[in-house]
Amino acid sequence: MKRLLSRVVEIQPGEGAALFAAFAGFFFLLCGYYLLRPLRDAMGLAGGVGQLPWLFSATFIAMLLLVPVYGWLARRHAPARFVPLVFRFFSFNILLFAAWFASGRAPVEAGRVFFVWLSVYNLFVVSMFWSALADRFSSEQGRRLFAFIAAGGTLGALAGPALAAGIALPGGPALMALLAALLLESCVHCYRRLARGAAAGALRPDLDGAPATAGRHGTHGAGLGGTVLAGLGLLLRDRYLGAIALYFLLHTLASTFLYLEQSRLVASSSGDTAARAQLFALIDLAVSGTTLLLQLFVTSRLLRWFGVGVALALLPLVGWAAFALAASFPTLWVMAGAQAMRRACDYAIARPARELLFTVVSREAKYKVKSAIETVVYRGGDAASAWIFNLLAAAGAGFATLAWIMLPISLAWAGLSAWLARQQDSAARTATLASTPQALNG
């Protein structure tokens, strides 16, 4: 097994157990999410495409309400305690939705609430899981291992749509929700294994409250401390963190425009919720298959050979190519292919690179600022982008016009990627020098 894995991932002694715990945990997490995602997208269209900006806005408001609650938990409890609490809270929510779906009451309202809830759930749990990985693995380890861990999530993203396509019609939404809750509980058990230090001595011991590690904002401790909204304060004060937030805003602008156009095409192709769910599941399946190949055979090599900057910059460049392709051939399947290309680049290459940006910040920033960026900033960008899309459409701007608007934005976005990579590399070098025996002894 080790010889086989050595062809796709470079494992150092002592890293194996924690690596597999992270791999399996991310598999269960994304399998459960992608089992529910096609259902969310199909239910979101029940009230018409015109309702989507309102749903994005409701998601943003829900994020604003939940971030202080998350900050309170993070201030009072160590990550090894509050992360499972949050995961199990969401698992209980899934069970409530299963009961609602089974009752058959108010299906349109159920679909809208579920759309908002799953949009909140996805960002919170995925952000928290990657925060734990950035807390546990160093920048050097992340370059070697994050692509393989992300491949575990991609396998889950393959299994989830496959399950959704298979049981959407015979089993119905209630069965899909019950299975998703079971998968999330399996993720919690993998996280606990990682948090206990499955590879003692090989990984950073931050999660266990052991000796601390230096970062851009000082020393990490076992507890996060700070105020409930301390993460937002750090985000506003620090230029590096602010640039990461801007990267996410540009990402949401592009992805929301493409998602809304895809939803419009899907809505015009079918009026049946189950059929739409299966169509979205097939698109997700294509994305996940492409992503897995890239993660196993491209991402780690690209990060080692060309660095974080190239990996980050690929997303804006590939994203604009997706805009140009979809604008030139405005059909559902061309749009699906363009989306698959952009999303595969995001999940396989840009996502591990973005997570490396957080390996050089303090523990408080990893959990609080990262969560704020990937929830409030991300969903705020979604809401704003959805309304911009509607305003441009009302003004008569077609999708081809959007593609030309996105060209200079994508070039500026690529330049921002290069700046972030230089800052991350500088901080990683400083942290490495600070942790050498010579530095520690004198």
C-alpha cells in the first residue's frame, strides 16, 4: 500500500494514520453534502429562477446571525471540543429536515428553507474541517499532503451524486437526508482520531493543546480566546487576510454568475424537481471525476514545481475561459462542461492552494478569520453577485457581455494570486527559521 501511494503522495514517517483520518473524514463530509446538493439545487428552482437572489440574500443574513454564535463557541472551547459540537448540531438539523420531507407539508417552503440551510451548512463544516488541517499540518506538509486529502473529499463528491442519482426517485428526499446525517457522524469520528494526534510527533500538536507554534499573528495556544467577533477585527486590520477575503469575493462573483446562468438553462429544460435533481447530480459527478484525476496526478506536482501563485492564478484564468466558452455556445451541456472545467480547477488545484495560505497564520486566524471569510464574506459575495446578475440582465446585458466584463477582473484576480503567494512563502520561510534548533536555542 505504501509503495502504491508513493506514486501519488509523498508520505513521511509517522504521517500515515493522521493522513488517512483526514482523507476518510473529508470523504464522509463531502459525500453527505453532495448527496444533498442536487436536492438543494432542484428545490431552489421550485419557486423559479427569479427567487435565487432572495435565497442568496437569506443565506447571507443567516451567516451573519451564526458567526457570533460560532465565535462564542470558539472563545470558550478548544477546537477538539467545539468542532464535533457544531458538526452534530448540523446532523440534528438534517434529521429534522428528513422528518419535514417525509411529512410532505409545505414543499415549496421546505425547499427554500433547505436551500438556505444547506448553503450555510456547507461553508461552515468544510471551512472548519480545513481549519483543523491547517492547524495540524505545516506549510511544507500541506504542499505534499493536501492534494491527497482533498482527493478523499473528491471521492466523496463522486459517491454523493451517484447515491443521489440512484435514490432521488425511489427513496425520496427523506432517505437522502437520513443517509447524509449518518455520513456526517462518520466524519466526526475521523476528526476525533485526527484531533487525538494519530501521528504523534509528525504533525503540529496545536489541536491537543501541546506546545505552541508561531504564526503571522503571534503564538498559538490551546484555547482561541479573544472576543466573539475577534475574527472580523483581525480581517479588517491585516492586509494579508484582507487580500484572501478579496480573492474569495472575486471567486464568488465568477462562480455565482455561472451558477445562475446554469440554473436558468436547467429550469428551461425540465419542470420536474426529481429530474432536475438527477441532472444536477450528473453534472456534479462529471466535476468530481475530473477533479479526482487532477488531485491524484497534477496538484501536488504543480504546487511543488510552480508554487502556490500559479495554482491560485489558474482559477481566474480557467474561469474566464469558461465564461467565453459558455457565451459562445449558450446551451445547457456546453454550460455544464464549462462549469465542470472551472469547478474541477477550483476543487483540485485552487482549494489546496488556498488552504496553504492559512498554514502561516495564527490559530485564532485559522478558525475565526478563516470561518468569517468562507462564510460571511463568501455568502455576502454570493448575494451581491446574484443581484448584480439580475440588474445586468434587466439592463439587457447578455451572458456574452458578462464574459467581457469578467476579463479585466480575472486578470486583476490573477495578479492578486501572485501577491498572496509571495506573502505566504515569506511567512512560511520565517516560521521555518524560527522553529530551527539554532533559533530556539538562542
